[in-house]
Amino acid sequence: MSSEQILPSVGVLGLGMMGASLAAALTQRGYHVYGYDTHQASLLEAEQIGLIASPLSPNATELVSGDVFIIAIPVLAVANYSALIHQLLQRGVIVTDICSTKGYLATLFAGSPGSENLVLGHPIAGSERSGVVNANASLFEEQSVILTPLEDTTAAALTVVRKLWHQIGAKTAVMTVAEHDQILAATSHLPHFLAFSLVDTLAGDAQNRKIFQYAAGGFRDFTRIAASDSRMWHDIAQTNQAALLQALDGAIEGFSALRAMIAEGDSNKLMGVLTRSKVARDHFGAVLQQRSYRQYKVDSMDFIAKAGGRVVGDIRVPGDKSMSHRSIMLGALADGVTHVSGFLEGEDALATLQAFRDMGVVIEGPERGEVVIHGVGIDGLAPPPSALYVGNSGTTIRLLSGLLSGQQFSTEMSGDSSLAKRPMRRVTVPLAEMGAAISTAEDGTPPVRIAQAEKGLQGIHYELPIASAQVKSALLLAGLYAKGTTTVIEPAPTRDHTERMLRGFGYPVETNGDTISLVGGGRLTACDIDVPADISSSAFFLVAAAITPGSDLWLRHVGVNPTRIGVINILRAMGANISIKNERNVGGEPVADLHIQYAPLKGIDIPEDQVPLAIDEFPVLFVAAACAEGKTVLTGAEELRVKESDRIQVMADGLQALGVNAVATPDGMIIHGGAIGGGEVVSHDDHRIAMAFSVASLRANDDIVIRDCENVATSFPNFVELCASVGKTIEIEKHG
């Protein structure tokens, strides 16, 4: 610590476990800490073991203006020290606290002289252990502290308290007193009182006491918090009565509903409670931390793609992401139960699944690609309890914008920092023309807010300015709820999974060349869906085999929808040796096995009519072009600039870093094939960029280090393992 940095002195009132832990943490960081406790033994012990520098005098005369006084006693006991605290506030001492409720303290001190120096606070940390002996200087590291300044609290006082918490490794957030007490009543106070009540109920019956002898881990885990400080929780009940009663009433209502489900044998409702609660903890953690729904994104991750390798084997890549999304959406709106196999358990598809769970749909799984959707019918969705969080999924937010525009309730959708930059006007503008009450942030990016359309939706005749399957699908899904006919005209063919799957669910959709139409007001009937392997995921292995001498690879059960096979058409035009075998139809979708053997590639001018059919595959197609003889030119692909990253510029930068002659243009790229060197590239958190450069290392003369690859695990969970199975080595380097 710099000798010029002068830290304020700190007084701590109350040296129980929490107060002593805070004193210990501050002492370790160089603060001069005074302590006070009515138990002289605790005060003496804290001084002896170095948690505090010295005791605090009764009038706290050691503290001057700018110093900090921390209240760390049960909240009802604070009134006993109100005269001292008023005196300190008037003296210019900054007063804060670590009590679990705020309203009581705000009533005691708000509006009094010096209250501008009061910064109420609550660290979300603790332990069932008590006393100075259990002080833990690391207790608050990486924990959240909620600060609830009053209306007249100064910014300077708030800054001092925030810095103090940051010094000991905590994170701070700011909210109002009322918000704090309501949120904590539900998330902290209610669980504790439920645990106290359960243990008291069981312990009060001699027969029930046998339960404790045979209690399993679940009982012990749930009731662990009943060992918490009884005085503290007594005071919480007294000082946060209204919010706690509201939370208890909600819990009692939920218990009553659960009892009725069990008593009546209502299997469907019971399964809904169980499936929703099973994923709720991870889901709400994802929302609060703006991370993935599953535990993939624990560490930041780099790939070290080893130079060279071979591509030989027989594999099946994960299920098609586009179809996985749509299977959940249409299965939820259908009458009956839909069974899905081959579901892609990646981040984006899970975002869609969770959104429908939030709207009251019972969904079992996913379990090894199997999902069971208990449809609620076209008008059966329920208002979600809060804003829908869709992670990084552009497909989810755009398609749901259409579907939710026709609902009889209001919704809001948000996502992670990457999705927050994605353009939404291409969807919201035509939806507004249909009568949707839909809005975005001022720059046309999320969050997307949708209110109930006052006059309902009207069918629309809309010509897409740019070929986009997402916009087309959003309008068709809105059309399910619109009066009359909704017609979309495409400037070029795009993937038609929505149309095909709607027909699979028994909903008539008319396709006439570039024109797709449906009439609103129909119903969907549940069906079984077998999701084929994703051709976008297969593309990385198609190119890997196509560019590597000696390769011989089979890709099984791949979806070869005519609107998705642009990558095959383009590679074949470049000279790739790709055979389509065992063609068949599964649930309305064409499926085949692909056999790829190495053949030298040549540069081409990529036909613009193939661009919409391969829009997601261009990052790895750029790698194929870098390995081809001659020049490859792509035009008409400006949409690539508004994907998870600007895929034109990011790929051009990465290829140039590896020594490839690649020039970005406004709507594409010009690539001269040649040698690929080793080096370092940045994926910009775009999974397709990371996987494309992993493929490039097969022809590189040295290893390629690829930064920021953690999103690969969320979109293609077993990519590295599949690469290894066919002879391509990728090492993973994680960073905490």
C-alpha cells in the first residue's frame, strides 16, 4: 500500500462472528480498527488476536469526520445506541451497517441532522457459527454487498463505503431500502423461517424425533440454516414484518397448491412444479450473473490448435440448433404432448426452453437429447414472472418477438452483453406494421418490450429487404395470432424449418416460389420430432476433411434441407469430394449421411444465390478459401457484419495475422489461397470464429492460439472431443 494513501479509521460496534470477520478483513488491509462489544471477553479476545487495534471508547471520540463507524449488532439493539449514532453522524463520521433489514434503521435515522452521512448496507454473506473465535477475514471476498443510501445520503459518503467493501474483496450493488427488504424477505428471510418452522414441527413430536436419527442429506442441507443466530432472526421478523408476511403468504399459497396437486393426482401440474424448480436455481443464477444457463462458462478459455493432423472417422455431430429452437416453440403451442429426440443441449436452445418454462409450459428434460413438451395450446401461454433472459440467442429473441406479439400479456426480453448489441429493428418494424406494441432501446437493440396489442394483430403482405430466416419466422409466428393472411416474400431462399415444422404440427402453410403464406387462427397438434445433426456444426468437419490430404470422413444423419446446403454446394463448386448417401425423410426434414474425402480446392466467385443458404458457415468457408488455389470472392453477405461478431472483419483480421492474403469488403471478402502460418487470433467471443481457426490449424505450419473460446462449449459442447476422435488435436487453456 502506498505510504501516501491514508485510510480512514474504522469503528466496529459488535464483535460477533460477522463484526469480527469484518474487523479482521479491514485490519489485514491496513485500516486502523477500533472495536466495541458489551461482552468484555469478546472485546479482549479480539484485541489479543489482532482483529482490532484497540477498544472503542463509549463516546467513540477516536473517530473524526471522514472516518467510518460500522453497526454489526442485531437490528433491534441499534436503538440502544441511537444517541451515539446521531452524535457520530453530526460529527461527520460516515455510519454504515451490516444488518439484514433496512427499513427499521432508516426510520430511526432518516431526516435527522447528519443523516447525509448514513450509508445503510447488507453483505450477502454469513455462517451458522458465532463468536469472535469464528472470525473469518475472507468471509466477504467475492460476495455481494447491497448498499441502500437514503435520499439525502451524499455521493462522497457512498463512495467511501463502497471503497471500503472493495478493499476487502466484496462487490457492491445499490438499491432502495424498500427494494432491499422485499427482495431479502423472499430470498433469505423466508428460507430461514421455513427451516426454523420445519425443525420445530418435527422436534415437537416425540415420534418425529426419530426422523433426525435417519435424516438424509437433503433434510440436513435444507435445515442447516435453522442453526443460525436466533436473536438476529427474531429481530429480522420484527423489523421486516410486512415483506416477510408477504413472502410467507406466497409460500403458503404455493404449498396449498402443491398439496392439492398431490391430493388430486394432477400429474401434469405436479410435473410442472418439479421441472421448473429443478432448473430454477441455475436459471436465476444465469440471469443475475449474465452468464450461461449451464455450468459451461466457469472459466475463460483459449484454444491451442496444434498444427497438422488428419481427419479420418465416422461421427455424428449434435442436433440442429434451428430445429431445436422451433421444436420447443411449436411443441409448447401445440395441443398434446410432443416428444423430441436429438435436441441440442447447447446454450442457445436452452435459452428458448427456459423461456417457455417461464411462461408456464411443462417441459421434461433435456436428458441425452430427449425432451418431452406438454403443450398448452395456441392460447395457453402464461405471463412470465419477470423479464425473459435469453442469453446470447439471437434466434430466441427474434422469433419470440413475433410469437409474443400476439399474446394477451406484456413481456420483456433481454440477454447478455453480446446480444445487447444485436439489431432488432428488422423484426420490430414489420411486427409493428402488423399492430404489435413492440419497442427496443433507442438504438434498436435489446431489451425488447412487448405490450398486448390493443386491436390485435392483422395479417401483413411483407417483402423482406434482406433474406433472413429469423425475420421470416418471426412474422409467420406472429401470423398464427393475426386476423387474415400473413404473407412473406423472400428476395432469396432462406432456411425453411419453420414452415416445414408448422406443417408437421398440422398447421397449413402455403409456399409458392419465394412467397410463404399462412392464415391465423388455427391450432397445432403435438407430434414426435427427431432432430437431425446440425449442418452448421457439420460444416467444420466438412471443411476439415476437404482441406487435409489423406482425409476420409463420414458424417451421419445430417440435415440436408435444401435451404441449408449452401456449404455443400460451395465446397463442391471449389472441387471438394463430397458424396450424399442414404437420403431419407425424417419428420418432414431431409436427412442424409455425408462422405468426404480430400481433394485439392480451387478459388471461385461464390454465387450470391448461395449466400443465404450458407450464411452461418462462412467463417469456416473462409478457411477453405485460404487453402484453395487461386482467388475466392464473396459478395452479398453484409449480414455477416451483424452476427455475434463482425464476422467479415474478424475473420479477415485473423487470416491476415496468419499470413493469408485476405481483404474485407463491405459485403464480403477477397481471399487469395496460400500458406497458413501459426500465430495468435482473437475470436471476439464468437464460437464460429474460434472453431473456424481451429480447423485452419490442420494446414498451418505452426500452432494457432485462439483467444476467448468459452462460447464454443455453450454452442457445440463436445467440439474438442469430436475433433480428437477424428485426429485433430486442440489443447484447452483455462483462466480463472
